[in-house]
Amino acid sequence: MGNAWSEIGGDGYAVEVGLRLSRSLGDRAETARDDEMRFRQEQAVVAVENLRLKIGRTIRLAANEFERALKQIDASAETRRLQTLTVESEIERFRVGTGTALQVAQAQRDLLSSRIDEQQARVAARLALLQLYLAEGSLLQRRGIVTP
């Protein structure tokens, strides 16, 4: 640089000019937004599928519970029927003198307990049926309630 000004008109003088530009190919911000939107769309599709599977599982569980409750009603009714026979036989034994009043009272207590169990099984079955209707989304319609 020492002789540069003094040699400016001479033959050996060389000028170099440089230009540096920095620009990425394509628009990164737009690409990033596009990628994010595609990801969110995929995420929404997966979330909907997950929800569909959960609803199906809930419906199957409610249907199984209702079937179990119906079987419980049958079992409780059979228990009550057998307890009725037991009470009748204990009363007959008491009449002929081979049984005691305590045995009759215990049999009557067991009969009452079996009747209560049967009614509880019926209530549980109704609740299970309501849960099934709720899970499948038809409860309001079955009750005559129309939603807009």
C-alpha cells in the first residue's frame, strides 16, 4: 500500500474488487412453516385415530360390563330361588319338630339377603346399560332428546 497512490497511473497497477453475497437457495422460513403445518396435520390425524380407538375400547368395555351384569341377575335369581326352597324346607322341619326357630330365621335372613342381591344386580345392569348407551353416543337420542 505504500506505493499504491504514487503508481496509480502506471502500467503495473492492478485493481481488485470483490463482492460477497450471502443468500440461501429457497426460502427457509416458508419451508419451515410448510414442514410445521404438515407435522401438525399428521399429528391431528394420529390424534383422531387414537380417539376413535379409545371410543371403540370404551364401547367394548361397557358392552362386556352389561353382559356380565345380565349374568349376575340370572345367578342372583337362581340363588334367591334356592334360598326360597331352603326357607320352605326349614319351616317344614320346624313343623315336624326336627328344626329350630333359629334355623328358620337364618334361612329367612339368607332369603332376604338373596332378594337384595338380586335387586342390586338388576340396578347394576341398568347402570351398565346406561353406560353402554353413553359410550356409544345414543343415550340422549334414546331418551328422546334431540340435539341441534
